[in-house]
Amino acid sequence: MRITAGLLIIHRNRVLLVQQRCDPDKSRLSIPKGGISDGECPLDAAIRETAEETGVIVDRKYIDTAPRLLNIHNKVFGRRLIYFIVNLPDNDPLPHIEIYDSREIVWAGMLDAENAFVHIQRSQLPILFHLDETHIDSRILDRLLSDGYISKSRHPTEELYIYDYTNKCKRDEYWNEVTLWCRGIILDGNNKILYHPIKKFFEYEQLYPEFRPRTSDFKIYEKKDGFLGILYWTDGLPFLATRNSFISYPGIRGNAILYNKYSHLFHLLDSRYTYFFEIVFPNDFLVTDYGETEDLFLLGAYDNDKMLEIPLENIDLPIPRVRRYHMHGGISELMQHDSARGEGYVLLFDDHSRLKIKFPQ
């Protein structure tokens, strides 16, 4: 597995890309990136490599220090790119570019979005999602669909499309910002994101070392063993979709619960939000036995206008919700817990990232 780190530098909707010597026709441009030295953190490596390849020295105050991922690990090869986003102020001049590592880099420059899509190497296409995070460009979606890493389903009557990652995506560990969001994300016909789901999250052992949390500051919630329900609207009425369908059987059961038990609360729902629910009903698909329970459990919500998640505690909606545990212990301690009456825990961190811990039973 080759692991590299780099910076995605954005300025006035242009992105800094480099041409490697092995790319004579500029058809496989890349963000500046390189290997991580022993004892070096990915962010420091990304800053160093960018300076070596382009001469651009970035003020750290403009760097979003949350690492982003571009990963593949299949039977043929493995690559992991850890990158950080730099949004330079519009009123700043264009970065001064001077190539120092001429053995590998023959050109570097700021490209507008259209040229970046044309010339960036195919594997890095999902990185360009960050140029406009309100949409997912059709070239990114088409590539992921044709490669079998995401699926797409249309609403029966509306021009709405729901995307989900596939088993091949899991098998190849083909994780990037787009496939991680494709967990029930709903787009319109112009690929505008209308409803955000809960972003894909992992168990501790599944997390790559560079992405494992290094803090004990988190909230602990029960992990319900059900079906994720994503609330969306058509003709002024709310409905539930599941991860890959508007008309799945769990979704149909979820909508029956929504309308039979909670239609009197519809006026309290904010149409600007995507609400997340766990759909629970008696079935043979799941491991945890909840008896005759048939209900929706609120997990949280996402403000689609402000593009941020809303804490469960801030949602004023009188509907069952997943239990929060106010005990506190480190991750390693929580991983020792076990119970036959539940599936596990979900840890929620300040940056809205999540981690799942499943009970051994």
C-alpha cells in the first residue's frame, strides 16, 4: 500500500495541479502530493510536498486540517492519498509557482474547473467535488457508476435520484468523499444535492491509522440494528427512503409508521433539513431482537442550506430517539463491553465524524 499526502489548493474556483514527467500529454495531472517520512504527520508531509513540487508556501490558517481520503485496496494494487483542503481568499493574488522538484514535476499551475476535469488523472476525479459541494458533477457520478462503485435509483414519479455505495466499493475499499456520502444521498436531475444522509462511518478496526480519533471527547449513543431512513419531501409531504431505494420494503414499512403514528407532527418538520431515522420492525434480516417493536428512532438531522449536521439534542421533535449514554470511557474500554440486548455504540465527535463499536455477541 502506497500512502501519500497532499494539498487541494483552491483559489477563485481554480485548483493547483502538477504535471509529472511520466505524463507527457497532461492527461493525468495531480494535486501536489508525495510520500510521508517516518515520524511525519500527514499534514506536515502535504505542506512539505506542495512546497517542494510547486514552491507554494501555504499559510496554515487557510488549511482545513480535517483529513480527506482517496483510497483503493484491491487484489491488483493499493493506494491511499490523504489530502487537506486549502481555500485561499478571493482577494489574494494567485500563488507564486516555482518548481523545485524538476526530476519528477515538469509543470504546475492553477486550472479552472472545466480544464481541471479534463486533465486530472481519472482516479482523482472525486477530489474535484470540493470545488462545489452543493452538486456532484456528472463526470464523477458517471465514472463511479460505470466502474460499479455506486448505484443509482430513480424515484417512481419525481426527478429525484438516490445513490448508494456498492459491495464492490466495500470490497475494493474504494473510499473517497463522494462514495462516503453515497449512503442514501438524494440529488435532483441537475445533480444538486437535496438531501444529505449520514456519511459512511466505520468500526475502529476498519479505520485507517491516519483517521483513527485521538481524543476521548465524544458523545455515546446506542447503535440500533435497523434500516437507515432518510426523510425527503415531494409535493409538500414527507417520505422515507432507505439507502438505495425510494420503494424498498423497509422504506414502505417506515413510511407506514411515519404516517400512522406521526402525521400529527408533520408541521414540526423543517423542510430545509434531512432527518435521519432508524426504521425498526419485526423481521428476519437483523441480528438484534427487538420483539414486536415497530417504530422510528431519530438519529439526527442535516441542515441542507447551511451544510452542517444538527445535534440530536437540538432537534425539537417529540418522537423516539436513540438513547444517549452519559457514561464515559475511552474507546478501548468501550470496545470491551458486550450485551445480547443491543448491537453496540455509535460515538459522535465534535467534527460530526462517527465511529461504530459493535458488541461481540
